[in-house]
Amino acid sequence: MTPCGGDAFPSAPARPADIDDDFSGGILNDVWVPHYLPHWTTPDRSRARTRFTPAGLDLLIEKDQPDWREEDAPLRVSNLQTATFSGPVGSRRGTHRHRPDGLRVRTVTPSRSAFAPTAGRVEVTLRASRDPDCMTALWLVGTEHEDPRDAGEICVAEIDAGAIGPRTRVRCGIKAHHDDRLTTDMVTTSVDHDAGTFLTWAVEWAEGVVTIGCEGRVVARFSQAPSYPMMLLIDIFELSADRGTYPKATTVRHVRAWDLSPIQ
């Protein structure tokens, strides 16, 4: 990570965004897949629980919601993502092979890349969950549909409910996973904001640099960046079971995203 001292985050491109979704309008556009990595599990377990409110789209954890996979229990998740890819049933080919215990495809998901640029900018305005044992996350991962090495992750923000306050602790950085061209470099830092209120998180990645920001200021900058198709994920995880009041929620208000891939 390169120290940045809270510099101003770069201005958005002058042209209109490729995604410009205001979820307070009550519409979930076709760019979004309301499942979490559905190829590694079954549709009833990967399906997002959601509800629209005047504030935006709630990603929910509900009391009767099944774990994402039985092997990972307790772990429940509601997620939006912008691409899918898998190999055949029983294979190890698929987006985000993040588990060391031998993930295998259970549900074939055709290749779909509604938004998966090789370079880009994303801004997400959301209210992180304060609910017990929940984590709100915003990240990009390589789709791996062209090459299994294209597996790197840009972690824009991982926000534990217990880390939220007038200053909020947040994890961000790069995870190499199966990409030997990257080096894992994750940091825990703080922002001078209460992430339980609506904040705009941002990321730009291109030409070997990743810049992560919050509320118009740079949070961290990394001198490496994936250069292959990356899909966007926004989610809430519950990491235990039956604590607190249900439903638990992270609320997504607005997403803007630009595909800044070099012209071939």
C-alpha cells in the first residue's frame, strides 16, 4: 500500500456512467444477478433476500434463510453481482475459487458479463449493517472465464458491524487468490465516518494502480492491479446464527460504474 494522507479522490469521468442505478426507485435492472456465486451451491442457497424501501434496496438476512453451503455453516449471504461463469457440474472451474476446501460446481451458470471491465471506476452508496455478526462487503473479482489465473480480488471495503462507530474500521486491499502475478496486500484502516449511515465508497483500477476512496477522499492506494475482466459484488454476510433481531439488512442506495477498459 502507498500512504495517501486522505488525498481527494479522482474526479469521475465526464461521460455518463455505464451503470447508474438509483435503487430508491424500486427497480432492479438486468445488470444485476441476485445470487451469490451460484455455481458453487444451489439456487435456494445462493438467492438474495431483498426488499425495496424509500431509502434503497435492502440486502437481507432472514431467520429462515439457509446457509450459502452446508459445509460453511453458519454463513448466510445476500448478494448482487454483475457477471457469472462456471464449468460443468463437478468441475473446479468457476468464478472466485476462494475456499481452500475444494469447491466444485453444483449448479451450472452460463457465462454472462453485464459489467466486467479490465479497468474501471465504481461508486457505491450504501448503509452498512449494524446487526450482530454481520459484515457488509464491496469488492471486485476476476471472472476467470478466460484463464483460471484471472482470479484476483480488489476488496474495496469489508465492514464488520462491530467496527462501526463515529470512526469506522474497514479492511481493503488486494487478494491474489490463484493469480501469481499479484501479491496479497490487505490493510485495516479507519475512516472518519459512521458506516451505519449512507456513505459513498469508490474504487478506480487501471495501469497497475488501485485507488480506494470514501466520501471523496482516498482511503488507500495500491501499486498493482488486475488487468482482466472483473465483476462487481455487493453483499451482506451473517457469520453466526440466531443472534439479534431479523431481518438484518445492508441498504444499497445508488451505484455508478464506468468501464474504462483500454480500446483494443
